[in-house]
Amino acid sequence: MVMNMKNLVISLLISLGIGGLSALVTSGSMDTYTTLIKPPLAPPSILFPIVWTILFILMGISSYLIYESGDDNESLKTYLIQLGINFVWPILFFVVKNMLLSLIWIILLDVIVIIMIKKFYKINKTAAYLQIPYLLWILFATYLNYGFYILNR
């Protein structure tokens, strides 16, 4: 397979752009994390932008592989839906500061990402595997969100 650099860059810009926009929208509210009682295993806040950048790069590459397969728009629609859900979660948690709603929202994200991975797997196994770190991270984020909800109500 010959790489289409234009499509790869577009795919990366979409995923990194959503992540960057989300960070921009929530940047004034990130101090929320430092003020909360943290559940066990809660990482330092400096880790989040590093991990999310890596994950958005993997998501972009994965979506590029699906796009280049040319055979399933439904999978890419699921990908875009999960990106939208992903974009809203930090707003609910950090800006709105509604931990119960953000917990419900991230569980929805977990489900949609699992569905997306299954769809990707049928088209391109590598694309599906590239989403596994993302799924693991959001499952960890779900645990953290639950812990924050229980400890800070």
C-alpha cells in the first residue's frame, strides 16, 4: 500500500484538531483536577496532554487506514461520532463540573469505541489494534471519573 500523505495529514489534523480544540475549551478549568480528592492510581496532571497527544496520533493513523481501504463509510461515521463524544467529555467534567453526567458520558464513549474497534477490525486489523491503547486509556479514565464522583460528591 502506497501512503497518501495528504490523506494521512488530514486524518491526523482531524484527530489532533479535536483534541487541541477540547484542550483549548477546557484550559481555564483544568485546575479542577488538582482540587479534587483523587482515587488510587490517579496520575499527575502533566501526564494527560502527553498521553492524549499520542492517542490522537494513533487515532488519526487508524482512521487514515480505514479511509484508504475505501470500503466502509459506516466505520468512519462511528469514528467521527466517538470523536464528538470524546470532545464533550472534558467539558462536562472540567467546565460543567458534573461528575455524574461525565461518568455516564464516558461510559457511552467506552461503548462507542468498542463498536468502532469491532467495525475497524473487519476492515483493517492494524487500524483496530491502533485503537486499543485509546480504549484502555478511556477505560482507565472511566475508573478515574467514577472514583472522582464517589470521593467528591
